[in-house]
Amino acid sequence: MFGRWSKGGPGMARASEQWSISDGACSFKNVVARPTTKPAKKLKPARKQVKPGDVEKVETPQTGKEYNIWYNKWAGGDREDSYSNKTKSQTRCNIKRDSGLTRANITGMKYCCLFFARGCCPYGWECEYLHALPDPSTSLPDSSKDCFARDKFADYRDDMGGVGSFNRQNRTLYVGRIKETGNGLETEEVVMRHFKEWGVIERVLQYRSVAFVTYVSEFHAQFAKEAMACQSLDNDEILNVRWATEDPNPVQKVAEKRRLEVMGQEAIKARMDPRIVDAMRTIRALEDGDLLDDENMVMDAPEEPGAKRRRLDGEEKEEEAEEQEQPKPTGLLSADTLEGLKYFAEIRKRNGTQPAPPRQAPPPSQAGLGLADYGSDEE
């Protein structure tokens, strides 16, 4: 006959006493149960954001004779930035509610659905593209395409709209037509609250009705540009979201250049064999006479007392010697010009050619104008 008595709630490590009765003898045995872990949460299939007929297709009124497919507007008669030509989007994406599994998770497609970002994908889990935010750690198959598999161009459009350029990594969005609420800090918090849904934000610069939102990842900036186009914040405005031009701040230029260099070094290092990297580092250390630690990193060699002073004195003497060797300019010709003339003179001597004799001035003509030999005494 067996029985079990236990204490503890579900999901907790509990000790149970197992006892058995056999032939009148009773024995107890302590059994420690392992803590129960919660099963991993499975992703749900992506929901269909809209149903057929929910979105009304409104054609753009024809204001010209030719339709420009590059700017998506009629040529002539209208302005791209005109407030009246912009209509508020009928749908908006909700990442927590709309993201889920699609056929792309099975086929290995790495690009996101453009209509999912705009909140109007009617296919749901049957879609051939991802219904989730792009993963910054995942490299796309083609760097000349954005996260929606659209081809980039060599340069930006004049209005800084469209897909973008593959010649520059742009992580900053220009957001216009913002209706201010209170002071600038409140408006900046509103912009941060609405745009942080699409990725990690590095900084937000806001001034009056304009804001610049910089994301950590370029993929998140691409997704946010489509997700927030013609959307509103808290005051029912219609946002104008475009790519931002290059930051003129020299400090930011240097920081961006350094960031790209570090990214390139990390990408190259990730693809190289670590043994080759250690071997190259060891060879360079042997050539330079440096010391390496256990992790093959260059160590700072301890200097003897007075070694730094001697090294500085040696550098000063070398500079003085170089200054003494440089010839001082004399006359109208500089030192470099004299050295060049000497060099060409030596070349002529080696080739056995003599310098051409200087030209002599022609003798003055004896005839002259004949005014002195005029023999007439008449005036």
C-alpha cells in the first residue's frame, strides 16, 4: 500500500514524504520535487488586419495631364506638401495585437509586409511576408533593398520621400505638421510615445511643429516611416513623415563615421576565423616588439625610470637636426626651388649634356631712324 502527502503550491519546489506500509513495517522517505518551469509562450498566427471592403479606395483627384509615378502625384497644378492633398490613413498597425506567424516563418522569407506596417493586410497568417518588426541582428539578402524588399536608389528624391538611397545609412526621420500641446517637453513626450512602438529610439529633437526621430536601427526607421505616414498623434493632425537630410553638426558626423567603422570591423571580425585573427595579432606584436597577455591583447610595457625623459630629449634633438639640414632660402628663390635646380643640373651632368649658352643681346642697329643725318638746314 502506497500513499503520498505533499506541501507547497504549484510552480514551487516542494518536498514530499513518501511512505509505504508492508508487513506491518512503516518506512518514510523524503523526495524533493524539481521546480516546475512555465512552458515557452508560442507565437499565435497573425490576424487579418482588415476584411475585404473595410478600406475605401479614394482616387487622387486629377489636377494635371500627366501622372508622375516617381512622386505618386499628378504633374502640375498641385503641391506635394499641401495640407489639403493629404488624407488621414484609415488603418494603423498595432504591433502587440497584429504581429504573429505567417508563411514567411516557414519559407524563410526575411522581408516584412508593407501592408502590415500600414495596418491593412487582409491575408493574416496566409501572407508570404513577415508580420513582425524587422530584426536588426538579421542581415537581409540584398543590401540595396529596404526591409520591405523595395529597391533603393542612388539618391534621394527632392522631397526626401520614397524608399531612400543605398549610398547612405539613414536612421533619422523628419516628422512635420505636429500640433503642439503645452510646452516643448510635453510634445516631445508625445512623439516619443507614438514612435517608440516601432523600435528603440536613440534621440528625439523637437522644435515647434517639427521633430527629428533617430532610431538605433535603420530597419526600424524604414518600418516607422511607413507605419506613421499620414497618421496622427494626440490632436488628430496628419503627419508628414519623410527622410531627414544629413546632420550638419560636425560632432555628429564624426560619431556617425566612427559608428560605421566599428560596425564594419565587427562584421569583418565575425566572418573571419578567430585563429587567423590571433595569428595576425601575434605577428604584428612580434614585428613591433610589443607584449601580449593571455587574451592576445597588446600590453603596455613598463618603462624604466627616466626612459620617457630620454625619449623626449631624443625627439627634440632629431627635430633640431632636421631644421639644421633644411637649407635656408636666399634671395628671391625658395629652398625647394634651389634644390630642384641642383637636381636638374646633376641630371644634365650625368647625361653629358652641356647647358645651352645664354643668349646675347643683339647689337644696336647703326642705321637708326636717320634723324641725325638729316642734311637740310630748312625747318
